[in-house]
Amino acid sequence: MKDLIRGVILIVIISFVLMVINSKLGEGGSRSSKDSITVYNWGEYIDPDLLKQFEQETGIKVIYETFDSNEGMMGKIEQGGTSYDISMPSEYMVEMMAEKDLLLPIDYDKVPNIQNIDPYFLDLPFDPKNKYSIPYFWGTLGIAFNPTLLEGQTFESWDSLWDPSLKGRVVLVDSARETIGMGLNSLGYSLNSTDLRELRQATDKLNTLIPNVKAVIGDEVTQLMVNNEAAISLTWSGQAADMMYENEDIDYIVPEEGSNLWFDNMVIPRTAKNIDGAHAFINFMLDAEVAAQNADYVGYSTPNEAALTLMDPEVIEDERFYPDEETRSHLEVYKNLGLEMLGIYNELFLEVKMNMN
């Protein structure tokens, strides 16, 4: 009987100890959510020294993860496996995530540095009044080219890519919106077209470009251009800046018919556990000195007007990367076309790629 009593007492003691441990663990988890934030960003898209600076100034540890596509990023946030506090989706993805109720509204009382952002980049159609997003970087889609490997082409028009002398010399980005959009723009159509006739015409025209296409690839295009293994590429302005930094022969242009004006943005996913920390991070990144340092490191254009006064004048006066208002009037922001239309774009792009084989 005594053994039975001792056994019951032992079970009660063990249960109590386990409850205390579990409680402490729960408190620890709560503390860690307040003492850290998880940032989900594109690869090599922030100055690592700034993450350390934020940690030193706030005492909030930064857990940093990267993604390589908007769709992959949204899928992971939608699954809810990781509690991301900050992410950097592109403009059309902000719209999609808001529609899916995956974002928390920004509390602007906690982000006073919003005053540093150029009003031109605020209150855009993909997020009216910037309810869910604040611009992080922006840029254009255009053509990077190396004149020393060519015969005088300058690419003021998209149609220049179809020059028969460029056989096997053009590299395209492996992305449906960009490539199909280029075809649409070359015909004078909107890169947000949902007209099946226009999309068919753009695809047919892209099929005639195939003899000139060397490859359809992603980030590898930078080294191909830097190493003079490719002469022309459809690329983003920031990627072109990286190429030009390593190879001074390379130039960049946005064709006159128009192109894409894109934005990557800071948002707070609904999975966030440290909402105050997320706002603190956004406000930190909007500081003029921080934004200037980050733009210098990353190479993309900053929407931070206050930061421009601290940057190299040669950089901000370069209209290839900070185009004037007239040039920007010919640019379009990607719209969320819906899953069905996005599927059509992907199918048409796949058709072009399969015809290359």
C-alpha cells in the first residue's frame, strides 16, 4: 500500500515539474517572439551590416531567410509554417496577398520615417493609401547590352532584338510576365493585357525571336554578361547595375515603347508574432542614412527621397536607373491579373520555350 501511495505521489510530482517546465518554455517562446523578428527577403537584397546595426540599436535579433520567387514566398506564408514578421513582395503580389487576407495593415504612428518616401511612389493602384505596404526598392525592365560585342545596335526599340545579325546572342529572363510583357510592349500593347488576341500576337512574335535567343535563364545571366559570354539580355535595372559594376563595357536602356516599372515592398504578414518589432524594422529601413547605405550596397533604386541627398550624385543623376518623369510616363506597374490569366501567360511562355527545343 505504501508503495502505491509513493507511486501516486511520484506521478503527481513529475506532472507538476513537467507543467512548470512547459510553462517556462511557453514564456521563453513568448519572450523570443518579442526579442526577435523573422525577415523573409529576396537573396542578397539587403546590406548585412544593417541587420547587425538594427540588432544593436533595438536589441531585437534578426532571423533572416530568403526566397527566389513571389509565388514561392506567398505559398510559404499561406501555409503558415513559419511566423514571418517582414517580407518583401513585388507590387502585384502585395495585391494578391491582400486579397487573400495574408497581410496586416501598417500602423503609421509607428513608422514616422514614412515622410522620407517620395510621394510619387505612394498610393499606387496595387495598394491604395499604402494600407499594407511601403516601397523598398524600385526599378525598370530593359535591355543590358555590350556594344563592344555588337555591330552598332543601341536598342532604343524592342524590335532591335529581332535584328537577324543577333542570331544566338540574346538572353531572356525565365519569367512569363517579363517575356510575354516584352512581346506585348513591342506591339504597342499594355503589358497587363488580358486580350487573348493581343496575347496570341505577342506570343507569335516572340516565336519569331527564337533564332536570336541564346538561353532563357535566371540570375546566371549576370555572369554570362560580365564574362562576355552573352551580348544582350532582357534584365532588371538592378541586375544591369551589377553587370555594369563588374564590366564597364555593358550599357542599359529602357526601349521607347515602354516597359515595366516594378516595386518591391515591405509588408507585415498575418503570421507575424512580433508586430511592434516589424514596425521598428520598417521604420529603421526608412531612415535616410540607412536607406542610402542599403541602396549603395544593393544597387537598385531607392524610393527614399531623403536618402538621395546623401548618395553619390553620379548615381542618382544616371537616368538609366533614375529615369525622369517623361520616361516613367511610358512605364507600367504590373497588375494582379488573377490566377486564370496568370495561367494563360505561363502557358504561352511555355509554348515559346518549347519551340526553342
